[in-house]
Amino acid sequence: MPIRHPDFPNAKVFDHPLIRHKLTLVRDRRTPHAEFRRLLNEIAGLMTYEVCRELETVEMEVETPVAIARGHRLRDKVTLVPVLRAGIGMCDGILSLFPEARVGHIGIYRDEATATPVEYYRKLPRDVASGPVFIVDPMLATGGSAAKAVADLRTLGCRHVQMICLVAAPEGIRRMQEADDQLIVNVAAIDDRLNERKFIVPGLGDAGDRIFGTA
């Protein structure tokens, strides 16, 4: 079970032995990109299993080969929203567990002149606000792109929004708290800090490059 971080009320940390083990391998610079991608997806699936524990269900009946059985189905449609490009690297692991989820995409870049996040691409289900939304991104560094993604989803009427990421910097967690105090950040680890290049320390490097072998 994830636990609330004592210093960050908006963060849930997944302190699970399998996640700790796989995250250590993901951090290792010697891990090749195919292995990195596999581990990333496995961690994403493990985290999503627990995040989905809070989804609401409704009762229904099905006919088995023997009799009528009472069961449950998810009440609402769930949408994954990976933040391009690195967020895509977590989707297969989630969809293997939860294939009925829809997948939208948001692309955001940082304007170097103004240092503000700018959305350059958005493709979402028309009824995205009809159910929970999970924003997916391996890294939460400054929090600029994530805060922009959440703000955009809020303008569309999305009320139940959470974030799933591997590692976060304290600076990013704080920014998300300031930007949207209703948002929960589900994270495998909260690292020490950002360096002068805005990389998470110790982090795991550039997640996008390591996923796609473009380093």
C-alpha cells in the first residue's frame, strides 16, 4: 500500500519491495534501453494496481455456465494521459493490466525565452471528464509540464485527476501542491533535489532518451 509522505501531503510513496528492486535497476546507467523500457512498464503496472484500488464499482449480474452470478464492474471510464514523450513509455505496463482504459495524449514543451510550459499537442476522449484521469510521466522535476497538463484537464471539467510517476524532486512536488492542492502525486521515490540543469538528483537521467535509445 502507498503511504502519504509526512512532508508532502499531496504525495503517496510506493514503498513496495518489488518496486524498490526494479527502480534500482532502472536507475543504473548500465541498464540498456530495452531493459529500461521493460522495467519502467513493470513498475507502472505495479503502481497502477494500487492506484485503481480506489476506483468505484457498481453491481451487475452475469450468467455463468452454471447459474447467475452477482459481480461488479467499474462505474466510470478511466483515461490515461501520458505527457509526451516519456509518458508513453509507461503506458504498455498499465494497459497490460487495464486494457479497457482509454489513452489520451498531451504534448508540452518549455519556452526557453519565457521559461513557461506551452502545450503543442492534445488529443483526448471527448468525454474525458466523465471519469478518473491518470496523468502518466516517469519524472516530476520542476513540475511545470505536469502543472500545465493538470490545469488543461481541469478546464475540460476533469475532477478526479491523479498523477503516476517514478521519481520526483521535492521542488516538483511542492509546485504541484501550489498549483492544485486536490491532486495526488503517486510516486515510487522522492529524490533529493534538482541540480543546476534541472535534472533530478540522483534521478535516472533523461527518461525519454533511455526509453527510446536516443541518448
